[in-house]
Amino acid sequence: MVITQEIKDVVSKAPFIPITTVSTHGEPHMIVVGKVAEIREGDILGFGIYKMEVTQQNIKNNGMMQVVIATMEGGPKGFRLTGKACIEEKLVLFKAEKVEVLL
């Protein structure tokens, strides 16, 4: 499991979550989302789609995505998750494959 209980705790406390996708030309595209809509088995985070036109196109083109989860609540903690994403109905589903501790 890549997404540990500690990461799930930080997810619940994070005030906002930056996510980054990559265009077919290698250009990063970062946006900020409010919260994780759901955490699924298999290291999958679900994000509700609100607009996200460029993000959705990048995901459809190559699926590469990074997510940063951080909070100051209870002391600074943060993680960078790297993996692949796909679109399912009204959700971006991100499968974390790698985790780096940031704080």
C-alpha cells in the first residue's frame, strides 16, 4: 500500500490540494482542488470534476499526475504522490504509485 493511514489523516486535514498533470508537449499544468472526494482501495484517490478542461485533456492524453497533500494542523506534514489518473464519469481517479515525504 502506497497510501498509508498517515497519508489518509493528512488528506482529511488538507485545506486544499494541488494536482499537476502534463501536456503532450511536456508542459506541467497545476490546479488546486478543494478536497479528495473519496479514497478507494488500491491506492486510489478520487477528485470531483469542476471544469478542469486542460487537466482532463492531459489525463486523457497520457494520465501522468502528481498530487501534493500537506497540512500544518497538528504540526507540518506533507507528501508528494506520483502516479496515473483516468476519468470516470464525474471523477478524476488517481492511482498513487510512489510517495515522497515533503515535511
